[in-house]
Amino acid sequence: MLVMVGPGATALKADGASDGDVLAGLREAAVAGVAGLPDLAVTRGRLRLIAEHPELASRSYESLAPQRERARAYLVSAGVVEDVAGYLCAAFMGATFEAWMQWAAGPDPDPVPYLDAAVGVLRVPEA
């Protein structure tokens, strides 16, 4: 999901990124993940299977460790304080995971509006 996250994912200001810049980078990463999926119907089926089995859902968070680390590193490189970056990363991962689950439970063909809504609730706290 976060293959595109990196320091170049969004334009950063020399004196640190604004809240909008940082969140735009996270949104770009989430949406890029959609574009990288070969078959959304298969993805929906897998997510529905995960939702039906709590043990699979709990393992899903564990399997996202590499993506969490890339998101945390992106946030730190964007000027977010390291401790805050960890919390914001956890919020991003949780919100986007929930967005995927809500999309999978319904009939909508496009998960992007769900991901947009998930990123839309995030805020970068003042340092």
C-alpha cells in the first residue's frame, strides 16, 4: 500500500512540510496502492475473508510492519517529530485499513473515496 511513500512523494518546504503537504503524501501513497492492485474483485474477496476471521484481521496488522516503518520514515523526513510520527503512522494505518474493510463490505467499485475519507480525518499536531 505504501510503496510510493518517500521523501519525494510530495513537495516539502525547506523549513518543514505543512499539515496539508504531509497528509497529501500519505493520500498519494494510499491511492498509489490501489493503482498497483491487479484485480480489485480479488482484493475485495480477500478482505472479506479477513473480516470474517478475527485471527486473520489481527495478523494483518502484524504483516503491515514494513509499510508502517516506511510511513514513519516518510513522516519524520517531512518534519514530523519522531514520537508524533509513530502515533500519526499508527492512525494512518488503522484508518486506511478500516477504509479497505468498509469498501470490501459494500458494492462500490472504487476504494479511493474510502481512502480519501480515512486520510481526511488525520491531523498533524503542532510540534
